[in-house]
Amino acid sequence: FEPISVGIAIGAASALTGYLSYTDLYCRFAECCREEQPLNASALKQELEEKLFGQHLATEVILKALTGFKNNKNPKKPLTLSLHGWAGTGKNFVSQIVAENLHRKGLKSNFVHLFVSTLHFPHEQQIKLYQDQLQSWIRGNVSACASSLFIFDEMDKLHPGIIDAIKPFLDYYEQIDGVSYRKAIFIFLSNAGGDLITKTALDFWQAGRKREDIQLKDLEPVLSVGVFNNKHSGLWHSGLIDRNLIDYFIPFLPLEYRHVKMCVRAEMKARGSAVDEDIVTSVADEMTFFPKDEKIYSDKGCKTVQSRLDFH
Ligand SMILES: Nc1ncnc2c1ncn2[C@@H]1O[C@H](COP(=O)(O)OP(=O)(O)OP(=O)(O)O)[C@@H](O)[C@H]1O
């Protein structure tokens, strides 16, 4: 052994471990962007299965999409998910779960960005300004953290021109002005297509078939065409669909009476109270259901459950 090189090796190793543990320590307190951090797929699966009620398709597709994407060291484009369904069926709720599983601080993370159409892009006359702002915001954030997550809520209220502004970022480019967008994730939420999803669910119900038997192939084609042709989908003729830039259309089924009850129970548990079945039933009974004759699906999904529970 040559004492000098051994010394250098030890010095280098200890400097490296010192550096690593310092980084680990630092990231434990401050938030770090860890691009290569693998997704804990079993934790995500468990969370979705436990917390998301009545959405077997969304659970399956989201898991598949995220694990596939995060396991791919060299994705060719960013992951784009388009979540569709009736109000209060869990689209925002799922986005929050996904955000928490990607970045520890979830929606509060510096690497997770939520845009709400009516809040962030309210004026049609300002589209040019919004386009510029959005482009530079996305560019800046992806430069800072390649695995940034962007969530666009109320896509059906978004002017199609705005989505055009981010189209280049969603495409198969290796880099744009020195920035690679390939590790970013974009989630779009909208009510567009909710009527088509409900119709399919109702057809199954009327045919005496189980809700859980509805498969993606029963819905995905209807949805992509329906959303494409819907002027108010936010994706209308935006080029995202015909250029195949949306990786997954994810349907959220309308929620039934039993799911509303599950939401009430979950909310009671979250508040630390014991589950009282009488209250569960009376909250669920207060909700309104459609269609007029069958009364199967909750008008507002689980949306007003929390506020209704306050009255009991
Ligand atoms: N499928 C579900 N499973 C469990 N909880 C749900 C589900 N759907 C809704 N909830 C509950 O209802 C609340 C409201 O739902 P959420 O905001 O996710 O609806 P949404 O689909 O995004 O509706 P909108 O289209 O009106 O924005 C959630 O915070 C959650 O507590």
C-alpha cells in the first residue's frame, strides 16, 4: 500500500459520506428536489385503495401511469394525465394524493403548482399575457426541479389558447432552450366528458352489470373523442389530443349512495369522532341524486359532505 494514496482515498470517502449525510440532513428539514427518488408504488397503491372510493379505473390507471413513468430513467416526454368526471368524484382529492407521493409536502411543495382557471386566468382579453406568464413560470420551475408537478384545475373553463402556450413543453422535444421537460408531470382536471361517463355507468347499471366491470376500453375512446369535440373542454382542438400528447384519459365514475356514506365515515374518522351510522345515513339522505327516476348518482359526489356533517 502506498500511504499517500490510501490517505487521499480515505479523505475523499469521508468527504463524500460527510457531504452525502449533510445533503440528507439538509433535505430532511428543507425541501429538496430529488429527481431520481423512486416512487413508493405500494404506498401509493395502499393510499388510493383505502381512501379513494368507487374509482377502480382511476386507481388502476393512475398507479400504472405513475409507476411506469417514474421507473423509466429516460422518458421521451413529460407525463400528461387528463382526469375527467362529474363534480365531487375525487379528481382534486387524487391530485393531492399524487402530489404527496411525489413530493413530501404535497400541494404545499415548491415543486407542485396548482392553477385554477377562474382564479389564475380569469380575463379572456389577457390571454397573451397569461400565455407568456405561464410559459416563463413553467420554464423557471422545471429548470429548478425537473420532476415538477403542474395541476390545471377547471380545464373546461380554460381558454384553449392558454393550453396552446404549454403545448411545446408537453411534446417529444429533448430540450427547449436548454431545459428538458421530460421528467415533469402535468395533470389536467375537468368536468368535460362527465355526461359520457355517467351514461356508460348508467348503461351498465341498467343492464344489471357491476360497476367494477366497467373497463377503460368502455370509456377511453368515448372520452377522448367527446372531449376533443367539446368546445368547453379546454382541450378542444388544442392539438394536445390529435398529437397524442395526453398519455392517459382517466375517467371518474359518478358516486353512488354507498360511496357517499363511505365519504361521511372517512370524514368522521378524520375529525377523530366515532362513526355514528345514524348520522352517516342522515347526511347521505340529505344529498340529491340523479337521474330523476333512478336516483342513483350523487349530484355533487362527496363534495358537500364535509359542510353537511357540521350540522350534525
Ligand atoms: N371518490 C372519492 N373517494 C373519497 N373521497 C372523495 C371522493 N370524491 C370526493 N371525495 C371527497 O370530497 C371532496 C371533494 O372532492 P374533489 O374536490 O376531489 O372533487 P372534484 O372531482 O375535484 O370536483 P370538481 O370537479 O367539482 O372540482 C374531497 O376532498 C374528498 O374529501
